[in-house]
Amino acid sequence: MSTNAQIAADSNQIFEALTHGVAGDDDTAWDLLAPIAQRSNHAMYAVFCTIAEAAAFDAIQQQGAGNFVIEVEDVETGAEGSVDELPPGVRFATQFLTARANRDEDTAHALYLALHQNNPDELGIGLRALYEMAVVSLRSFIERKRAAEGRS
């Protein structure tokens, strides 16, 4: 398969996985994502980038690129938290998503490389966190669009 054909096939498979995630079928979603992410470091990075784009899509549509911020709250107190208090994989996911949504490709890539080189066991956790953010964001987007159209 040519490189362009592989990219197109991977993109379709990632979006199919997100569709399953939105529908609540996480097992099928992960079955679709895993072979791509495990193929190579380059393919794994592409999965992260594509899922981050899906997670940020709604916010970018509403706010525009460059204005994206993720607020962190302490789950016990509700007080403002810090990304520095998050576990490494989750911290990476929030920072990576923010960088991608703000079109800061250099920072996004540097974050990925740092986690990949210094704490590769956290990549799976980071991917899961990013996936969860994308699913929640896409569900919210769909619900808002349906409500605007008078559907539920």
C-alpha cells in the first residue's frame, strides 16, 4: 500500500474508532486504534494528532485556534488545580491537546518526544486520556447540534 493510501486508511480507521467511542463501544474503538498505534512511532504520533484534532474540533469551531485552554479542577474540592498535579500520561494528554488546538506543532511534538523517551509506559495512559477527551467533546458537539435542529 502506498504511503498516501496508508494514511487515508489509518485516518478512516481512527475516525471509525472515535465513532464507536461516541456510541459507547470502547472495546471496538481500541481494537481499531491499537494496530495503528503499534505499527510504528510515526503511526502512533499520527494517532495522537488525529485524536487531538477530534477532541479540539468543537472548541476550535467556537473559539478559533489559538484560544484553547484546559482548566484543571481538584476533583475533591472543586478548587482550581494545576496540570502539574496530574499523573504524567494525563498531564501529557492535556498539554498535547492544548498545544495541538493552539496550532503549536513544535510544542506538541516536543511533548510527545519527551514522554516517549522519558516515560514510554505512560503513552498508553496519555492516549486513553486523549481518547476520552475526544469522545466527551464529540458527544457534546453532537448533542448540541441535535438540540439546535430540534432532535434528541
